[in-house]
Amino acid sequence: MDLRRDLALGARLAVMRTGGLAMALAGDPVLRLLYRPWIDDPTRIQRQLREAAQPYASRSGVLVVATAAMCREVVRDRRFLVRPRNGGSLGGALEGRRDPLLEPVELSFLGMDPPEHTRLRRLVGGWFTPARVRSYEPLVAGLAERLADEAVARGRFDLVADVATPLPAAVIAEILGVPESDAGAFARWGQAVGGGLGGVRSLRALHRLDRAVAELRALLGGLLDRRRRDPADDLLSHLAREEVDADEAVSLAAFLLLAGFETTSTLLGNAVAAMTDAREPWARLAADPGRAGDAVEESLRFEAPIQFTARTPHETVRLGDRDIEPDTVVMAMLGAAGRDPAVHTDPDVFDLDRPTKGEHLAFSGGIHFCLGAPLARLEARVALAALAERMPTLHREPGAARRRSLLLRSYTTLPVGV
């Protein structure tokens, strides 16, 4: 990496971190979500934001909405887009450039507005329809049962490393057409890229992320070339047949990898942690593994893997009692919406019998509703059922660690015992 670029980025990063910490210490709840101790348990901050006037004006210049009703309004209103009018980053890039610190990973169509978003989503949407996803169930079930059996044999294992990550990574690798011999590296690179979502905290992390992205793109680019010569029944072959531009196809495949396993891995870790913390939910699931679908929906509400999404209007929009000017960044706190007492009774309790099951925004909404939601639900449901059937006394062990990220509420390690 260029030394002058490193020095400039390092200086910017130091200013951002120092300025953000100062505002956090001064009481700004949004900035507090970036730092310890607040980031370790964001529920109190989320409650504070929900109870504030909506939208809440952070000193960072971002407007925040945290109630379920207002988050739903922002993600579903087509006047709110994901790019400012100049096409740059919502974090402040100029002249259509991405900001390498605030937006270090190109997220394909997730970071696009229509018509490009519509074109790319349609290109791959057929691989993630409910009917197509049902055809993946034998694959998912076989993987889940094997991983659960291997975990039981260990007695004590890391739920993230041994089950929650390899299951969805193997499934999305199969869908894309990544050979089994490359699946391990595929998952490692995907985890590294996932760690950069929402921005980076150091130049070292940025360098590591750049290397992972370059290696991942090289792998996918090589596979795409191979599929052009020798197509198969997989998504990369589909992109080759559609004659998608190579760079665009690789970016799209890399995004599907990331979206296809990192959020599902997070969902599984959060679900097991929440149910074993409270104990009673896991005992009930073990007694009736057929309720795994209820457990998935409650986990999505209780601790959404993706905690927020950002939008900006290209025209003046009235939101609450405020006129939102064009290019103003509005952060919809999806995690806070899931704990809104206006929708959910006793929202801080994990309840398998919750009457508002499925009333959450964990998969966002509107045109950016998660394309992989049916697959994530299937994988999590099948995996939780397999674990519950084999491990009725599953419990937490010391040593759990969470990723320090405002965006992705996830465990990096979650030791458990049977």
C-alpha cells in the first residue's frame, strides 16, 4: 500500500477515533455504540434512542430512528436511497468515490439504487426463491447433522468455529460452485471481509481486509473463467452464461458469499447464546425441536445480526416532525426496533411463544429486503433443531468474545459444552 496514502488514512483514522470518543464521553448515544463499555451491551443505549424525539440528531451529523414504526417507514419509503446524489459513500466520500475507512468493502447491489440494484438483484434472485431454497434442505440437513454429531463427540466446542460458520459457508459455496478443496479458504476470507463491515478500526485491519478481498476476488475470478469454459449447474456458471462483466460478476459473487454465511453464522451464535443464557428456552426447544422456526424468529427480533441500515433522501422528506434535507444520512436502528415495547411485550425477554413472532426488521425492508432471508431461515432452523435433538443440556462455557462492531452484532467465539 502507498506510504503517503497510509499516512493520510492513519491521520484521518486517529482524528475520527479521538473525535468520536470525545463525543461519546460527552454523552452522544450514537457514538457511544462504537466504544466500550457501551458496545458490549447496546440495549440501554437503544432504549435511550427509542425514548428520544424521533429522529434523534447525533453530534456526528447523522439522524437516527430507533422505534419500530419509524425504522419501518425509512426502509420501506422509496424516497430514501442508499447513495447520496453524488453517488459516493453515505460516510462522506466525494465525487462518487468510496471511503476506504467507512466503506472498505464493496457490497455489490446492496450498495446500489435502482436501476442497477434492480438489474443485479433480478440476475441472481432466482437462486434464492422460497421454492429453490426448499431444494437445498437435504444439503443443509446433511451438513447440520454431521457437524452436530462431530460437536457432540468433542463434548466441549466453539459453536461459531465448529457449527455456525462452516454450515452456511459450505452451503453458499455449493450454491456458487466453489470446489470443496477451496471451501476452507473461502470461509476464512469471508470472515475477514465480514470483519470490515461498518468500517475499520486500524490500518492493520485495513491491510488485512485488502489482502483478503484481493485473494477472494482472485479465487472467484479463476472459478468464473473455468465456468465459462466448462459450465455446471451453479450460480457462477449462471453468471458466465449471462455474460456478466467479469469484475461485476466477481463482486456479485463475493457479496453473495458474505451475505450468504456471515449473517447466518451470526444468527446461529446469537440464538444459542440467548437461549442458553435464559436456559428455559433451550430446554423447551430440546423437548420439541420442531419449534426451531419459532426460535429463529425470536432470535432475529431479540438480537438482529445486522443492527442498522443507512438511507438518505434525494429530495426533502418529512419524517416525524422534521424535514429531512437531501443527502442527510438517516440511520435506522434495526436492533432497537426489535426491542420496541410499542410492538413487543417484555421485549428484553426471549419468548418462544411471542404473539408478535416475525414482526421484526432483521432482514431490513422495501427493495433492499434481504435476498437470502429464506435461506438464512432454513439454515438456522435446521441447525438449531439438529443441535437441540442431540444436546438437550447444551450450556455456555467461559471464554465467549464478541466482534467490536456497531453494524454486526456477533460472536467471534462461543465456547459451549454438552
